[in-house]
Amino acid sequence: MTRSPNTLIPDEFSPAPSLAALDAVEVVAVDEFGGGSGGAGLDAIGVIVHDEGALPEGIGLDRDALARAGFESKAGQTLLIPQAGNALIIVVGGGPADEVTDAALRDAAAAFVRAVPKAARVGLRVPGLGSVDADAVGRVLTEGVLLGRYRYDALKSEPREARLARVEFRIDGADLAAASAGIATGLVTARATAIARDLANTPPSHLTATDMAEVAEMLGGRFGFHVESFDRQQLIELGCGGLLGVNAGSAEEPRMIVLRYTPDGEPTGHLGVVGKGIMYDSGGISLKPSDPMHLLMKMDMGGAAAVLGAFTALRDLGTTARVSGWLMCTDNMPSGSAYKLGDVLTARGGKTVEVKNTDAEGRLVMMDGLVLATEEGVDAIIDIATLTGAALRALGSRTSVLLGTSQPLVDRVRDASLAVDEPAWQFPLERKYRRQLDSDVADISNLGGADAGATTAALFLAEFVGDTPWAHLDIAGTMQSDGDDAWRSKGATGYGARLLAEVARGFTPVS
């Protein structure tokens, strides 16, 4: 990638290091570990144990012995049992046997690999599920293991954990062909999330807007989607006053990155996706108040990262719709040329916006992308953005805020969020709050007051979608995790990549 001459970045640095790691891991479904050799060649074998029923053979302990060791089969609990000269045995709590869900299995798989960070060759047994949807189980186990082991160590001299080389899943009662198909899907979706995590975890000097465009070109060539990037002059010609206004204080050029996926055969619909790509957000003139907050702001492009991650999965998931994405990328910096409070920006399409806070910049860059999506004639738009602190304060770090103008589209997004365990909760798009965005000098202002911040931000965005069905995900809370939490590794979570891919793969027009 092209680098500023005063930025000392290693030549071998990659903003997507997970690609090489995931290319190198082999994930398979098996009848017996180690090809029938009892796990020979594996470093660790995990066994999911529920709170009742007979224990699988090979653990070497009964329930009383496990209880004396403090193991109660609670979800996510693990206990290591050393074996002389053999693979470690790890019992993994699966909770109540009658409450097994896809999400619980994904979490258990993540708990297993976290318990053995130095193991490169691992096996996980899932016993006694009764009627098994082998495809779904293969997918969620793969996601759990790969995302649970994820670490961003691109800039470390030595990795903290072993790279996975081989993963074997023994799923009792499962059809191996179906489980293998699920594993193949899980590899694709885990990769999408890992790429989104890599991008959001990358330091801001290592991943500028122009770098993001180059990464998108590389990923598009590999994963089958077209990429076009627009520089400052082209954005001027397009009239993208929001993106240009936010970029005015930066020494780095902005980029609008347009992604286009076209399926084989007649498309079943055309989905538009818009991602906020603030590569670093200082707050601009409305400077953010604290170092901890500033430290997180390399992740303010988490929406754009999720969109780009999702696009890497579309071809391999057999997506039947056309999908177009707009990544609105710049940093937001204070300087003598920065946009100011009281300035009026003109969005693509001509709507004028009074700037009442330069730290409400995400909606300003998004408005241009939303207008362009409507001009494209897409059947529906989903946008995803680390938009408001109000979303974090309302729902915390596990659940995103979801709003929209089309209930059928909102329902699809919510259903997808449940399927991939990236929770989203619908807020009302209360139109009575719209007057908080009124301006004396422009068509609208970019700030709606202290209350209902997630809703007024969504109402601002709704001004730019016209009659196109639209759903909005505010991921300010879910973009990162303060610590390891099941499959959510510390740092950027990659929230939204799997969710968007799930919506897109079978998308058809909505009302």
C-alpha cells in the first residue's frame, strides 16, 4: 500500500492478517478423532458436558469427581484434565441438555479454544443432541472456534497464542456430509467477521481512508466483487458535501468506496448497504473529552469494516441478490481548516445541514451515501454505523439499536441478528422528535439535543432515504468488547459482518 513518507510502517504489514491464518487451518467433521487413533496427533480434545445424563466415554472421571473439582456443567465453564502422554481433555459446560441452542454451541466451542491457547491441533466432541441439524451445528462450532481463538497480533513480535492448524468436530448422530457443509459455511462467515475485526483493530496511522480503498480492491479481487473508489475531486463533482465537510480538517484524503456484488443468473433483488467509515474520530472542533474514548476511536469505522467483511462472504454463500455497498471513509480531525460549529454543509441531492456539533459527524458522511443508494434504485437500504453514545448507554455492549421505516425489513434484520447471535433491539422511530433537528438557517441540523440521541440520529438519516425501505443499525455499543466474552474476543467484535451477509444471502424486495 502507498504510505506517507513520514509514517514508519513495516513493509510486510497487512491490515487483514486473519486471511493467512484462516487459510492455514483445516476444519473437518469426523467419526473418530485422529482417524480412529483416539486423538493421536491432537494437542487437546474438548467434550461438551450437560448438567444431566451419562458422561461420554474417554473423560476418565465421573460426575462426582468433576463436581469435587468444581465443575458444574454451567455454560462456558471449562476444566482441564491432563493425560500422561496424550492430548489434554477439556470438559466444557453445556448447561441444561434441554436448552441447547445454536448460540450455546457457538459459545461452548469458543470457551473450549480459549481454555487451550497453546494448542494448535484440537478436537471437540458434541455428544447426545438427539435430533441434530448437522449443517447448523457444523457452522456454529466453526464460528465459535475460529472467532474464539481470534487475536489481533499483526504488530506483535511474537503471537500470544498458537495458530490453529487443524480442528476436528465429532458430532454424535450427525451426518458427516451435512456437518461438512456447515463447516464450509462457518469458515466463510467467521472469515468475514475476522476481516472486519482486523480492520477495526488496526491503528489509525496504519489504515487511512486511502488504505481502506486499497484493502477493498485486494479483497474484491479475491472474493468476487467489484470495487470503485472516489477521491476528493470526484467527491466534489458528486456534491458529497457531508463527507467533504468532515474531511476538511484532515491531512488525509477522503474516500468513498463503492462495492458491487452481482450473482450468477437473474438477481432476486438489489440490496444497498451503507457503512460509516470514520477512520479516526477526534471529535473535530467538538473535541472528545478523554484518552480512553480517543483510544477507541480507531474503531469508528466499524460499520464500514462490517460491510466490507460481509462482501467477502457473498459469493461463497451463494447470494442470489445484487448487493451494492457505500463505504464513507475519512477521519475527523481539528485543524485550521476543519469544519466549524455553525457551518452549513450541502448533502448530495441539495439538502442543507447546519453543523451544531462536529462530533456528530457520522450522520454527515452517511447522508451522502444514503442519497446515492436511493439514486441507484436499490430495493432496500441497510446502514450500519457506530453512531451514538446513546445506543451504548441504552443497551450496553451486547445489543445494537435497530430502527427503520419498513417493518418487514426491520424484521429481516432482527431475524438475521438472532440467527448469528448479534443481538439487535428495535427502537421506535418517533417522528415527534423530528422538530429537535430543526434549524433556523438550513433545512436540518445535525444534532437533536441531549435526549433520545439514538432516535434523533436515525431521524436525521431518514431524511435522506426517500421512500426506499430502510433499516438502521447503531453499533456504537457492540463494536468492541472490553474483554473476552464467548466468541467475542477482546477489542473489535466485527459485529454486523455475519448479520449483513445473512440478510443479503436470500434477499428479496420488501415493502
